[in-house]
Amino acid sequence: MRHRDLPPLAAIRVFEAAARHLSFTKAADELGMTQAAVSYQIKLLEERLGAPLFLRRTRAVELTAPGRLLAPATSEALDQLAAAFSAARADAGGVLSISVLPTFAAHWLAPRIGRFQMKHPDIAVRTKATRDVANFSRDDVDVAIRSGRGDWPGLDVHPLFPVDFSPMYSPKLIGRSGPIDDPADLLRVLLIDPGDRWWKLWFDAMGVAGFEPRGHPDARMGDQHLEARAAIGGYGVAILTPAFYREEIAAGLLVQPFPAISEPGQYYFLTYPTARRNVPKIRAFRDWFLEELQSGGEPDADAAQ
């Protein structure tokens, strides 16, 4: 039988309660209905089935043979349904799975996530740092932080800040390569990940022609936070998102001598399925995240070390 051939769930619930109590009155009390409403729902089922489910006595009811057949099956089915909803509610409040870009995880989320945990100790956070785009229908992911234009059907998207970028390097690099006073001066030093398209976009925006970076064009480190560590070590110049490296710049570990640019429409986004926007754990994380961003909350001192 297809699910759409089933009788109305309301009538099934009434029958299960009446069969369990062997009383229309007690079923009505349990379900918060009138006895007349219970009788009406039972009558609907009997008409649908084409056979009586109860024998009506003066002060009691008894199950007929079809009623005795259906009673345990409906009780078991409703118990399973209740258990499934209970498990779903537990999942909705228990573990929050976050898919996040590695650099965002290391430099923005990780230093602040402790504040969310303190505010919501009943929610366990599970973070997956990955460059892969989360597939909400396949992966065990509740929310994702990704970059792009935000044109993802079926998802709620909250723009966080632009994907901007600018060259950065360690002060110790100057001692070896000489001063870097003009964007064109970068053409004579080693660029970390020279094949990154951000380099060409940035040089074009600065009006620097003839971009032919030193270093192998296929050299890759894969993520901003690795490139930043190499730059801090004096290896070369990395092109990075300034919002992730404010502490390093303030501490003098990195220098940002020139302005940052961004690609039009490119942002970091907080995303989750629109159909799940009211799941308590997702709503709690969204509200905390956007409030943290709006207030300009600094990283926890210990976490930022």
C-alpha cells in the first residue's frame, strides 16, 4: 500500500487510543477531544475499511476481528514514529557540524568558537576544515562557511565580508631583498604560490604591467594559512586576506604595504539549507555568528596565541 492510501493520521491516532483503553471516553480524555469527535473519527475509519472495528456495548466497547488485527500494528507504528521524531529532536539540539574553509577555520572561527560553546554548552561543535564545497543533501553538515557569489539555490546565505587580498611579507625579507616601496618592486622578489590568480588581479588593479613572477608557476601550498606561515618565516611574499591576519600585522610579524582589492560580488558566506533555518542549533549558531561579526568581537586572548 502506498502511503497516500493510508487513512488520515488523526483517525489512526484516535483508533489506537480507543483500542488501547477499550473506551471512547478515555481516548477522548487522552487526546483532548470530545467523545463525539472520537466516535466520528472511528466511523470514518470503519467506512474506509468497510468493516466495523468495535462492537458497541451499553457501557463498553470491544474490538472486532479487524480491530484486533489493526490495534497492535497501529500502536507499534505510532511508537516508531514517535521515536523517530524524538531522535530527530535530539539531533537538532545535540551536535552542530560545521564545514569551513581551512584559513577561515584557523584564523577566524577557532579563536572565537569557545564563546559559542560557553553560551550553548548543550551543543557539541564538530568542525571540518576543508576546501570542498559542502553537499548538504549528502554530507553530515549543518552549516557551511564558503566563498563565492552566494547564488546557491535552496540555501540561506549571509554575506560575512568581501574576499579581498593584498601582498604581505615578513620585515626580515626586506633585509635580504631591499625596500619594497612600489607594487612593481614585488616583481623582483619571490612570490609564494605565484600561480594564484589573485596575483594577476592585484597587479592589474595596481597598474603594474608585465607580471612575470619569480618562482615556479606550478608551486602550491594550498591554503592561505600555510602561505602566511611561509611568509612569516621570510620565505617570500604571500597574497592574503587582511581580515585573517590583523593580529600578525599588529604584532609586526607581517607587513601589508599596499591596499587590498576584491573581486566584485565575491564574499565569504555563512550558509545552510533554507528548509532547516529554524532548527534550534542552526538558529543559535547563526545568531551568535552574525552578532559576533557585527560587534567586531576580537579573538579570545588564549586562543589567539
